[in-house]
Amino acid sequence: MMAMEAEAAPVRAALGLVGGGDLLHPAFPARIWTGSNVSLAVNGRDPRFAVDSIASQPAVTTTLHAIERTSPSIVISAGTAGGFASRGGAIATVYLADRCVYHDRRVDLATFDRYGDGDYPVARLGDVAERLGLPTGTVSTGNALDAPAVDRAKMDASAAVAKDMEAAAVAWVCERLNVPFTALKAITDLVDTVHPTRDQFMANLGAATAALARTIPELIAALEHRPGR
Ligand code: ADE
């Protein structure tokens, strides 16, 4: 599952997925490409705003339609993310999720706070991460590119290593449909530095996406050849 075309194009090339893909649903711009052992779904361009359909809403519909179409053995939310220098983050580091939460669904009402946080099931892939040399940690999702103090505090509390805009939405659908889920996130910007996120994102998108495109085929091969699978 990917949100931005600039992230997806190098990954498609690395996976040998060619052509224009198939529309997943007539009412949504998401498309899917299918190869011998992997499908890649991209949310597509919003027809009204003419930008990539990022954030949680399209992540939900695309994930639902892609799972219905392909019955996958695992779903991977792949893309770029903000990282944290204070937790060892660096540009183009690629993280594999071991936890997936929201940081901006603040609902201070009885157990709605826990509903807001989500904390969705994440496939236990520590062995795979070790084999590929991938660091693991919490992927934290919200619907904003910026990180106000209230969100930062939440991400510090979960020791987030990657701040994205889709993973928890994908994970929620996977939980409902009982499909194993993980997230693979490449760092474009460091949230806890003084440099504007937008400038870092634009400067580092190429390097982070290249790292993602190198890692995804390795992850898929490692999942396929996992002992006991
Ligand atoms: N994707 C890349 N950088 C991000 C950030 N800082 N926040 C959310 N999503 C991102």
C-alpha cells in the first residue's frame, strides 16, 4: 500500500511492475499493479484537488479494495515518514514497524482515548528485520505533516521512530479483515530538528525513496523464504 506516486514509481520499477495498473474501484482513483508474488496499490490522484490521495481516508478504501481483490498473505504500508534524531533517526533510514498507533486522535472520554490511539496488531517480524539489518520501532500515524507539541508528546510517549500519514489506517482495515500487517517507512525528514519539514522532505525524497525501493524486494524475498512459512 503506497500513497504518493513519487514514492511508488521507483518501487514499481524495482519490482518489475509495468503498465498503468488497474483501477480498484470506479469511484476512487486508486490503482493496483500485480506481479507473480506481489501486488502494489497506490491511492492515486484526487480528482478534485489533483494531488496524490495521501492520509488516512484513502488508505482505508484502497486497503479494503486491494485486500478484496488479492487476498494477500500480508499487507505492507510502505512509504516515507518523518524520523526522530533523538531516537537515532537519520535521513533514508528504513524502519520495519513493531507497533502502530495514531498520535492525533485525541478523545479525552473514558475508553475513547484508547480507541483513538488504535495500537493495531503488527506482524512479529523481528527475525526478518534482523536478517535484513532493518531497525524496528513504533510507526505513529496522523493526518498532518506538521507536528505540534501535543502530537510530539504523544510520539515521545510511544517512542515513535517514524511519523507517517497512512500506516494506522491500513492497519485498522487489516485488523478487521484478519490480514497480517506491517509497515516499512523510509525517513525523509527529522521531526525534532529546527529545519522546516517541507524543505527536508523535498530535499530527501529521492534518497529515501531509493532506499525504500532497494529494501522492498529484499523484504518480500525474506517473507517468502521465511522458515516455517
Ligand atoms: N512523510 C514524510 N515525512 C513526514 C512527516 N514528517 N509527517 C508525516 N508524514 C511524513
